[in-house]
Amino acid sequence: MRRAFSPFLAALAAGAALLFLTRSARASGRGDEPDWFEWSALYPAPSFDYPPIPDLPEWPIMSDGPVYDPRDINARTFDPSQMQPSGALAEWLMRKEDFRSERYELGDGGVTIGYGWYEPYSRAHLMPETITEPEARARFFQQLEERGAVWVRQYVSVPLTQNEFDALTSMAYNLSPRSFKQIADALNAGEDWQAVAFRFTRPGTHLERGLRNRRNAEIAMFEQGVYA
């Protein structure tokens, strides 16, 4: 009597035959089935298009105070003691002052040259009779700091946006430190600082119209960020 073939032996034999055939196919160059490491190259993971970030008026972060969208730098406020005048202000102010190569008098108690370099009559001897444009530009940036920005940092204590800092720097550049301090004190106290600013327009003189136009331009810069 022939003994029945064991199922275990049958499975073992089938596995051995399959392994032999696979190796034989690879050895003869007919094994075109990729191994595990080749799958990532042949079938890369699909890519997905993510939706864009919505254009929100404010950044959605919980906070006790206003938190503005960081993509809008002009909407952010800073400690004025750490701020600098912007390039936009420098360009605007040089256009406003206009370059003059020879010193002149406006009847305002002193002499002027370059881009608004002003000295009272008592210090007129410190100013040259003529100046080149590069010299005037260098002097302008020096005085923008020494006559303008330094007083905003010293006298203003409330947070400011960049355009607000620029507008106040323009006022300080055009006024004496004592006069500008009155504007800063009103701003710090939440009072009508614009009315204080219009006090310094030399009412009743030939300078009043030009100074009023300047105050209006500085207020537009402060409130709307307009540099025009």
C-alpha cells in the first residue's frame, strides 16, 4: 500500500520549487519584479496642494491686547526709544526741504543751507557759504538723528507705528526741542496733540502758510502712512 503524501511536505516542496524558479528567473535576466527598495522610485508618494493662508484682518492669536497680522508691518507698534527713521521719511523730507547750495535767510531768525540745515544768527559762523550735494546729504542724515529722532525717543512714551514715528521725527526736525516737547506731552497724555502742533506755524507771518501745509502733511503721514 502506497503511503499518503503529508500536507506539510507538500507545502514545503511547493515553497522550495517557487524559490528555485524565482532565483532562476533573476539569474537569467527575466526577473523584472522590483524589490522593496525600488518601489519608492517607481511609485513616488502623491503630492497635495494645500489651500493658501486666508487674508485675515488680524492674526488669529488669543491675546489680552491687539495682535496684528505680522504681514502688515505698518500696523505694528513699537517702543519709540528703540526706533529709527525710515528711508521713506528721509526721501520725503529731502524733497520737502529741497537742496540749496548757498546759504539763505527766510526771516525766521537764522540761516539755512543744504537740505534744511538751519543755524540761528548767533551760530551762523558755523555754516559755510556754499555746500555740495554729497556734503549736504551727509549733514542731513546727521541732523535727522540729532535734531529729529533723538527727541522723539526722549519725549514720546506711547507705542508708535513706523509712520507715526516718522511724522513726529519730521516735526522735531522742524522745531526746537522745547516746542516739540509740548506736542509729545499732549500725545502721551491722550490730548489733542494736533492742535498743539498747529501752534508752531508762526501765525501772522509770511511763513504761516508753508508751515501749516507741512503740519497737515505730517499729520497725514501719522494717521494714514502717506509719504507724499
